[in-house]
Amino acid sequence: MPIRRPTLPIALTLLLGSSLSIAATLAVARWEQANYRLQFQRQTDSLATALQRSINRYTDVLLSLGDFYTVSEQTVSRIEFNQFVQRALRTYPGIQALEWAPVISEQQRKTFETTVQSEGYPRFQITERESRGGLVRAPSRSYYIPVTYLQPTTGNELALGYDLTSDLTRRTALETARDTGQIAASGRIRLVQENKNQFGFLVFLPLYGTATAPPSQAMRRDQLQGYLLGVFRVSDVVEESLETLNYNIDFILSDQSAAAPGQFLGRYDAETQTVTTEINQANGGMRCPTADGCTHSLTTGGRAWAITFTPAANYPASTPWGALSTLMIGLLLTTLVARYLSQAQAEIERTRELSQAKIRFFSMASHELRTPLSTILLSAQTLEATFVDSPHHRISSRIRAAAKRMNQLLNDLLTLSRAESGKLSFAPEILDLPQYCQQLIEEVRFSFEISPMIDFKASGDCQKVYVDPQLLRAMLTNLLSNAVKYSGSQPRVILSVTCRPHDITFQVQDQGIGIPEADRARLYEAFYRGTNVGNIAGTGLGLSVVNACLQLHQGMLICDSQVNQGTTFKITLPRIE
């Protein structure tokens, strides 16, 4: 009886089918786990972004109030203060109160108290908390910073007259704001007007006798007039920020700038959408599902906050239904392979379509936004020329600088999008590098409120160099802007170019805050920012753009940096003949 040969092909088919099924099952399981982690990461990013956005809005209210004080030709009255802040209070429900607290010497105290009493507050006096928590008349000291203007008054009556210097936490933030001339936030406090078990914090804006903060610390201390401050409850800020986000994710908010006993600010319960001061509540025993950790950073008034996320008890579990289904369907080898190939092709097509759509979007957005940005920029320049010696000049300068930064952001986003899709072109031209760099320096200077000092040096034969002007502009603009931005109030930046027979070297050197060693591994990641940038505005796109352009130019980038001493970026491009 002859042997039937089909047995071997069938066995081989089964073996191949089983192998493919197992491989596909493992791949799908990994994909599901990665997708689960990605979903959690995106949700925590949304929560952190919403909180940071709310905090920024609240500090912007203080800055607007500060501008109002600056442009006022005379002392702002209580009525003018109350009228100005009403809209902000209606718009931002997370604000507990907005206040004005002047500096009052011991010699001025009696007259000051009498004046406020005559304004309709007959019991007004400068107060502080006693050891048992009650308010008493503040004892004699060299100076006081009492809460004088206050809105809303209802519910905050106890805060009127309270001497902010009488509390160590408040006094520390006051002194920081005074000495730096910048907004400063306090650590956690129990508000004077608080009658619930929750924490609050204050944000201070110092005001001086000049439109801008005096240049030296000694002058800032001497010319300090008082503080504008925002009063916030942690629970109000968090709950208002997240009222539209329901991700079943709990988190703990802590102040990393404070000592260990005072770091805890509150715990957010996703089920009730409320903030409590109970730190030991159970969360269902679920651990952080992301490999990179579940802690995000926030900044407010120079302080570093941390948000530590954990899935709530009712957060959806990661069940490998897809992997199990793939294993069963994998028994139908042909169908599995066909489906896998079809899905892979569809995914490639979707990726390509999304890439094209992203490019079209950024191109359209760039085109549509440039016209109003140009109008804003022209208007700001006109205002600057009109109010040269007026406090309004500072405001128009801020508008102009903001418009230039937005235009740069549009350029960076469009460049990155084209680079990711492979559509960023390389089109070299013959350039006179010294002339080109001088023009570029003027453009960078113009994008800041106060024109920074940027020195330029050139050596070698640089009059006729073959480079891509657009890619070079993107690289140098971002490096120069970063150097200025991270160099403090009086930046000094040096741009040098050296032309040799086989290569061209650009060097951007500053004396700024430097880059910590731990941050350099992620230096060219989009949207990543150094751990020491504090409240300096930025997007984290600049070095990503530089890296993308550098790759097309087949160049090399070297970073040499020392914290608090400065940073030097060195670009080397091959010379094209």
C-alpha cells in the first residue's frame, strides 16, 4: 500500500500556522499593554496640562493687575481696585481672593489704621495669629505688610488687616518676590479666612516705585511699595481645572520646594472629583502602569510641584482579550495572515494620510495665522514708537515679543512636521555668512522685549559659502533664542563662525543657567525641557528643530555646558563646493 505524502505538508502547515499564531499572540499582547500604558500616559498628561494651564491663567490675572497699577498715574483707590478685579473673579472661580498689601512702617501704623477705619472699616487694625490660632493686634515691629484691599470681601473678612510678615511661610515668599522682582508662590498654608480642613497657597507680585523692577537687589528692597497677591485654595484650583476631565485617576499633589513635613498639598479622589487632605486613602492596590513613572511636574511662582498619579479602584483593567482572540483566530492560518497583512497595509496608509493631513494643517495654520500676527506686530511697533517714554511702551514691547515668539513657534512646528514626513527639503545657496549672521542677530534681538547683547565674530573665508539658508536660519535662530532666554535679565551671547577648507563651524555661547548632566540624554526630544528651567517660558521644540535641520545638512552638534556657568553649542557643517 503506497505511503500518503500529504501528511508532511499538513504537518508543516500546522507547525507554521502554530508558530505564526504564537508570534502574533505575543505581538498583540505587547501592543495591548503598550496601548494601555499610552492611554494612561495621555490621560495623566491631560490632567497635568489642565492644572498647569489653570495656574498660568491665575498668575496672568496678577500680571494684568500689576500692569493696571503700573500705568495708573496716581495711587489706585479701593473703589478702582474693586472694579478692576470683579471680572477676573467672575471668570476664574478658583480664585479665593485678590488683595493689595502695602509696606507700612511702625511710624506710619497709627495714621494708616485711622485712614482705613475712615473708609468704612471702623474695627480695622493690623493683626496676626496668636499661638492658639485666633487673631490679635500685631505687636510693634519695624514694618508691616497688612492686607488692605480685598475682593471678594464676603467670606474673607478675617484676612483684612492681617500682617503677612507675621507668618514664616508667607514671609519667605514675600522676601523671594521682593529680592527677585518676580512672581513668587508660598508653600502650603492655612488661610486666615479658612474654616475647612484644606490647604491654601498665595502668589505674590511685588510692586516698586518704577515701571519695571529695579536692577539690583538693594534697590528692589529700598523701592518696594507693596504686593499684589492672589489667594487660592488647592481644592478650588484643582476641582475647577478638572471638572470636565473624568479619567478615574487619583493623584497626590505635593510641593517639592518645601521641606518633607510640608510637601503634601492634597489628594484628588476621581470618584467624587474632590480634593481631600486624607493622604492614606486606598486606591484599589493598583500600581502605576507606565514604565517611565506616573509623576508629572508643575511650576507656579518659582516653586516646583509634583503630581503623582495612580489608577483609581474603578479604572479599567488591562485584559488581553485581543491576544486571546488572536490565538484562537490564528488556527485559521490563511485568514490570520491575510488579515494581518491587510491591517498592516491599512495602518501604513492611515499613518501616511495622517502625516499628510498634519502637514496640510500646519501649513494652513501657518499661512492663516501669519497675517494677523503681522498686523499685531505692526501695531505693537507703532505703539512702541508712540509711547517711547510711557509705561505703555513696556506693554507694547511685550505684545511685539509675544507675536515674534508665536511666529517662531509656527515655523518650528512646520519644520518638525515636514522633517517627520520626509518632506523637509535641502536647497543650498551661496551666502555671504557674516552679512547673513548679522541680519539674523537683528531679527533675534527684535523678538525680545529688551534687546539682548549678541556679539558676532567671523574668521576665515566666509563670503561665499554654499549652505541652505532656511535650515541654517532655523538652527541659529533657535540656538540664539535659547541662549538669550536662559541667560537671565542681562544676557550676553556670542555667535562665532569659522570657515575652513573642508567645514564650517558655528558656535553659540552664553553665560546662562546651563544644562544639568541628567537632562542631556533627552536634549533633542520634542517638548522636553530641562529640570532647572523653572518658570521660564518655552516649548521644548528648539533643539528638536536644530537636530532635524542638522541631519539634512549632514552636520554635527556638540554641547558643552556647566550649570549656572553657561552653555556652548557647536555646529559643524561639511563644506559643499
